[in-house]
Amino acid sequence: MRDGKVIAIAAGLLAGVVAPGAGAHPFYEFPTPVTPIAKETLFIHNLFLTIMLALFIPSAAIVLYSLYAHRKSRGHVAATFTRPTTRKQWVLVSLPFVALVFIDYVVLGIPAFHSILAIADTSNPALTVKVTASQWKWQYDYPSYGIKFTSSLSTPQDEIDDQAPPDEHFLREVDHPLVLPTNEKVDLVIASDDVIHSFWVPAFGIKQDAVPGSLRETWVKIDKPGTYRGQCAELCGVGHAFMPIVVVAKTPADFARWVRTEQAEADETRAAASQTFTMAQLMSRGQGVYDKICAACHQPTGLGIPGAFPPIAGGHPFAASPALIANLVERGFYRNGRIVVGPVANHIDLVLHGIPGSPMPAFESQLSAVDIAAVITFERNSFGNHTGETVQPADVAHAEHGQKLAALHP
């Protein structure tokens, strides 16, 4: 009776691995695979577990039986031989070695090699998207459509501060997700603006590092529409936990409609660069940009992080390394230990081009002229700063254009 129960349990374990259900898996939490790479990965994983259990269960049964049936209390004496001496013993010793080599190089090796070749084959994509990581957001660029935007965490600050109950997608929600078509091969070219990040979406079976100064490639072909979530999988600084990835897969027809909508919004943004905004409009928009882009470093209070990220709040001196202080002084942006008191032109230059050798990135390619003008206006008139100055998109465009002319005609 006891032996029958053991066999039943072992058979159940083996069946759970060989034929897992359509929903949750019994011993692991793989999301349902929706790309060829993810399906290959799950197949190899299940094959490995099946072989492991097929070897472990009879081996463990033989060991347990031997311990019970040949124990010393029944008069059994330990064998004295130290190595195989007969042909039969040599064959028995060699069989496990041969079997493991066959399993490793044939049963597992061939599918694994096929998967590696499949992952590396980024040829003939229907669409190419450049993915650029930075602290702590993702930028997505569709060169063939002229679409480019930044995706940032959208979890409310009160949830992050544990002042409100977290929702279902706490720290896994963004303001602008990556949108891809289904049933089409999409080439993802992955880069980084600062440190090493990692683009990881479990349902796609991909995890590709984003390395500064290097371009990495991978691809996806999504089977069905839906929303798929991932995150940066490389520890990349204090905001690492606030760098989620959200991918929305749409049918080709819906994707085409989304492209037209994004292109229209991009046209509106370019048109807005020639408009003049009121202080109230700039402050409202600037606060939204600050909360999404700047607050991770400079903090929602504007107080920054001592020794790492400078405070924007008025009346709060900033102590930093001599190199960072020298960078700030060089840009005319450091007076009496305070930050947001330098000339407006220097503030614009700082946001556009960042500070080399520091965590301050260049936002020239990440934010529109309207957003940069708004966030600078907000910073110069918030957190105890009362300059009364407004920055218009034309000021940003002029500074950007002047920088490009200087680069062309040094």
C-alpha cells in the first residue's frame, strides 16, 4: 500500500512537468509564453525537469531500498572492492556516464543550440524599434514612423510613500507603454545612456543587457494582443525599482491606428514649440514633467539626496565632490552652494546637455522643447524659489539651435 502511494506521487510529479496546465504551473510561475523564444525556453525547461525527475525518482528509490534491505542490522557487510574489476562492473559503471553525455549533448543540447540560433537571428524584421535605457526610464524610437517617446513610472507618489494602498500593478505601470504589432517580427536594438541596464519581459522570454557605448539586439514576435509587463533586471542605481517595462501588443490594424495617433500628437508637439505659454500653463505642465522625470533624483520635495543629487529647493546648500562642483561652476550654475539661482541660459543648457561624468543626463533627445521649458519654469518658481521667470519653448529651441551651430562652426 505504501509503495503504491509513493509511485502515485512520483507519477503525479512527472505528469505535472510533462503536461502542465494552461494556467499556473505546479512548481514555478512562468507566464504564458507568447513568443517563439519564450515557447522554446519553456520547452527546454520542462524537458530538463522531466529528465531530472526521471533520473532522480528511480535513483532515490534504489538508494532508499538499498539502505533498508542491506542494512547492517540484518547481517549485511560492506563490500571491499574499490574499483570495477569485471567486464560487467565496467559496463555498469560506464552506462550512467554515457547516458548523461547523451542527455547533455543530444536530448538537451540540440534544442538549446536551436534556441540560441533562433535568438540570434534578427534578420528580416517587419519593424525596428530602438530601446534606450537611462536612469530610470526607457525611451522608444520607431525610426520608420518618426515616433519617439519616453516611458516612465506612473505609480502615484502616495502609493510609493505607503500613504495609499497599492493597486494591482504597483511599480509596474507607466505613462507611455511600448506598443508593438502582433504576428510580426520586431527587431529591438537596445542601448544605454548611462549605466548598464537590462530589458526583461518574462512573457517574451528575452532579457537583453543595455550597455553604454554598445548596441545589443534581440527580437520578438508576439502571438496575441495583450499587455505584458517586465522591468529593468540589472541593478542600476537608487531608482532601479522604479524602471518598469510595459508592452502593449496590438493587432496590425490597431497598431496602424496607434501609429497615426502618435504621429498626429508629435505634429501637435512640434507646433506647440512656436507658441507662447502663460506662467500657469508652464507651471502645471512642468510639475507633471518634474514628477515623472526629475523627482527620482531630486526627490518630490526638491531636497535631492545629500552628496549625490543636488537640491532644487531654495535655501538648501549642496555639498558634493570637487569634480561635480567644478562642473557646476563651469556652467555658471553654482552660487553660494545653491542650484536654481544661475542664469536661465545656463539652466537650459544644463537640462539640454546634462553634466558629463555625473548622473545628470542630457534631456535634449528625451523631452520636447515645450516640456523642457515647462520643467525649468517650474523648478525656478517652486520649492521656495521665486524668480518670477518663465522659459518659453522658443528659448529652448534657440539654445539648442545655437549649440548645434557652435558644434558646426567652433
